[in-house]
Amino acid sequence: MSHSPPEHAVPIDSDVDLHVAEQRREIRDALWAVLGAVSAGGALGAVARYALIRAVPDPPGGFACSTFTVNVIGCFLIGVLMVLVTDVWTRYRLLRPFVGVGVLGGFTTFSAYVVDAQTMLAAGNAGAALGYLAGTLAGALAAVGAGTALTAAAVALLRRWRGSEPPWRVNGGTAPPWRNGESRSPWRNGENRPPVNGDDA
């Protein structure tokens, strides 16, 4: 007997414990698709990170601005993504593994974050290393929160805007009056036509 996922279920999460039956069942019917999505996304994210770090190289033993920027941007986008996949694009079952685990997992690099701090310490920049460790952690958490909050607010605003009815629909109408054969302006039916040059005063 197959179990179809609820319409508004959280999209497939590739970070599952295969020893837990309920989590294992989540990817049972989509294992290779999930692995392919994560692999393709990870390759794209890693290439994007490499390009950014190459474009903005850090001084040896100095504050790793490029890695810091990559991790903060990636965390912000993770916050954006989680609102979209759970509240907007709920039918795209591979979006979270592809973008979240794959692209953003390959883009962010907390292993390099630790190596960068060790390099700063080895170069005698203990203050920069501690600031980098604390700043990255604080910036990443703040970025996730900001991405989530801003995206949730934008989605709510867009839904309110889409849900607002134009005046002709308030009383059950389905189209503006001029689509039912009425003129857009009363003077086009000869009523209260505004004066033009040549009319009697």
C-alpha cells in the first residue's frame, strides 16, 4: 500500500536518519532522485563559492572576508528557502534537497570557517580569529532569522494584495462594468460630457 504525502507536507528532507522507520519511509520512493538533486546542487553551490572566493581573495592570516560573506549570504538564502518550500512551493518535492542541501550546502563552508580561524591564530592574530569565530556565528544566525522574517512578511503581503478584490467584484460581479457593454466614462454615453473647444459657453 503506497502512502501519498499530504498536499502541504514539508518537502523531502535528505538529512534523514536511515535507522528511523518514519524518516526512512520519507525518501523510500525517491532515493535516487534525492541523491541526484543533492549532487547536482552541491556541484553548482561549490563552483559558485569557489568563484566568489577567487574573485575576492583574503590576505594570508588575515580576516577571511570572503568565507564570512559566503556563509552569511548562504544562511540568509536558507531562511528564504525554508519559507518558500514550506509555505509557497509545497508541491516541488525535490526543491529543498536541490537548493537547500545541494546548492546552499555546497555554497556555505563551515569547515573552511574553522580552518580560517586556525590560520589566523597561527599567524598571531588571536583577536581577529576570535572576532571571526563569534562574528560568523552571530551573522549566520541573524541572516537566517532575517531571511525567514523578510520572506514570510513578503509572502503575507503578496497574498493580501492578491486577495484584495477590485470594486466591481465586491457585490458578486465578475468583470468591470465596461466589459458588460457599459462605457468606461459616462460622457462616452453622451452623459455629462466635459466641454471641449468650440462648445457653447
